[in-house]
Amino acid sequence: MRVSSSVGAMCAAGLLLAGCAGPSRVSRENDRLRARVHELTKQARRLEDHNAELMARIHQVRAKPPSIRAEVLDNTPHVARISIGRLSHARDSDGDGRSEMLKVYVKPTDGLGRFVQMVGELAVHAAILPPDAEAITIGRITLGPGEVRGAYRSSMLGTLYAVTVPIAVPEGVDAAECTLKVVFIDGRTGRRHTDEHVIELGRTVSSAP
């Protein structure tokens, strides 16, 4: 399924309608088209996650001949996607107006979009991206399988992995935000999953798990 071609067709249809219908009818048609685009985008994402999980199964089978039933293998969940939680934030623990750490929440999901525990290596890289200069790394951390397991949390924030990343913004650098990149390498399949997210350095939270 190609979302881009569907979206283009809908936009063309919307323009034709605009030439021969009143404002209210055009507005209703635009609302319908936006809803359809949103649904197509969701369907495309579900298909991508399903394919990612199938690839993980293939890698696992190739790595070691299975000694368990195919039905069990087919229904074993694998990480298909990781997402950085929107509640990830910078923290100023000593109140000096400068953030010293980032709290990063990572949620892995399987091919059905459900939370699934992950086993492997998790790396977090925080950098400032000036518009006219090279990226400036302000924090980086890599967790091994045991540390990833220890980062598991289930609380009011939901079920996720919480990672603390110490950061240091160089003197003379005035930045309102930084870009996070999280990379997970599945320990069972070797597959690589990534996500990126922008965090405001001025936004601080006094307490979090």
C-alpha cells in the first residue's frame, strides 16, 4: 500500500470539488479526505510493524534451527518498533537553570502495536543541531542487556523503559532544545530499531520514575 499516491489522489479530488461546490460542501469533503489519509497512514504503519516482526522471525530461524513447534514460533512476539515517549524531558536537579540530565522513556512494540519486552543493547545519543555548524554531542549512554532489563518500568506513565542520560551543554552554547536518537539492537535477531525526538532543554520536571 502506497500512502503517498493515495494522498495525492485525494488532494486532486479535493481541488476538483473546490471548483464546483460551495464552501460548506468543500469543507465537509476536506474533513472526509483528512480522515481517510489518517486511516491510510495508520494502516501503513501497522503493515510496516507486521513486516518488521516477520523479518525478526526469519533472522531468528536462520540463526538457529528451531526445536519448537512452528505455531509457537509464529506467535512469539518480537520488537517491531521502538518509540521515544512524549513525556521524555530534561531535568534541572540543582535549580541553576541548566539541565544536567535527560529522562528518556522508550516503548517497544510488536507487530500488533502492543508493548513487548526487549532484550539487547540500547544506545541513547543527545545532540544540539545548530543550523550553521556541526552537531554538538551533549550526552551519550549505552545499556547492555542486563541494564536494559533493569530499566523496565510499569507505573502511571505506562509500561516502558526509563533511561537517565547525563548531559553537559558547553559554555557559550545557547540552545533551547536537543535532538535525541535512540538505537536498539535486538539481542536475539540482531535487527536494529531507531527513533528520534526533540526535547526542550528549558523544560524541567521535579520528579519522575
